Amino acid sequence: MNKLQQLFPQFEPNLIDELSAEGAIREAKAGEVIMRTGQYMKSTMLVLDGIIKVFRENEEGGEFLMYYIKPGEACALSIICAAKMEASEITAVAMEDTILLSIPLQYMDEWMSKYKTWYYFVLETYRNRFEEMLTLVDQVAFRNMDERLEFYLKRHAEVNQVRIVQLSHQQIADELNSSREVISRLLKKMEQRGMLKLHRNFIELLSIR
């Protein structure tokens, strides 16, 4: 309960009590798939610890990064899919060992009218993800690949609160829907400009913050 109060200080005490009583703790290891494309959701999840990556997949298995979910947040798309009883159109994977609180659909609906703080939390979750998606659309539609790469690295650093990106050039290329050769070339240029330093198994960010 103390963890819930720390992460969601805006919630009423009675809502915290119900979350503790009705929610189920779920632990996911780093790399574990939490939600798959085509899966039907009967609950939504609040992140208590760890980070979740949410992305779209194409038929060839390519990934398009949408957003990250951090402690104190929920997945807007899982809320929508659960509420409308529709299959998920996204995949969610734990970036690191993660602890979740699973909330059954029946309580999601009930709390919308019972607790104003839950109602506003859901609305705020929708709004934040919508704004994040607009930023992402702007990057894809109006930015060059070098600008998109810089934005991607900056967001990765901010979400994970690190200066070290432990992703291969191929993984970055997959998430930006590009090729490894293009990403490697752009990273080399960024290194020459003093923005980052390329190491054998990781990228060290210098001026990208």
C-alpha cells in the first residue's frame, strides 16, 4: 500500500484500499512480453516498478516504437482495449524486471463513476499518450532520419535515466523503420560532432540530454 501511495499520491485513501484489495501483483522479467498483438485484455495494468516498451509490429516482424510506460503510469491502449473488449493492436515488452498491478475490467468501470481521481487519472493517461503520439507523428512526418535518431536517443535516455544506450545498431534501425547501415552512418556522424561516443556493445551519450 505504501508503494501505491508514493506512486499515486492523488488517489483517495479508499481508492488505494480498493487497489490493494482487488488488484493482482504481476512480475515480468526483462524481455518478457506483457501484451501481444491480437490478445484480448480483461484488465489494465499500473506500473509499480520497471519500464515497459509499447510498439507496433508489421507482418515482417518489424517494430515501430510508440511510447514507454514508467512507474506511476498505465497503458492507455490497454485501458481502451479492455473497456471495449477488443483485441490489442500493440505489443508491450518489459525493458527490465518489472512489477505490475493488474486491475480487472469490472473495477475499472466502477471506479470511473465512484472515484474522481481515478476518472481524472484515466483522462490524463489518454491525454499524455495522445500528446506523445503527436510528437512521434511530427518526428516521422516532418523530420529527417538524423533528427529522428537524435530524438529517439534523447527519449531513451530520459525514460531510462541513463547516458548509456545498450541497444545494437540493428535494434535502433528496427524501431526507427530504417536500415542498420543508415543508422550506423548517422551515429558515426553524431560521434564526430561530439554528441556521443560509440563503444563495442553500447552507445555513450554526451551532449544528447
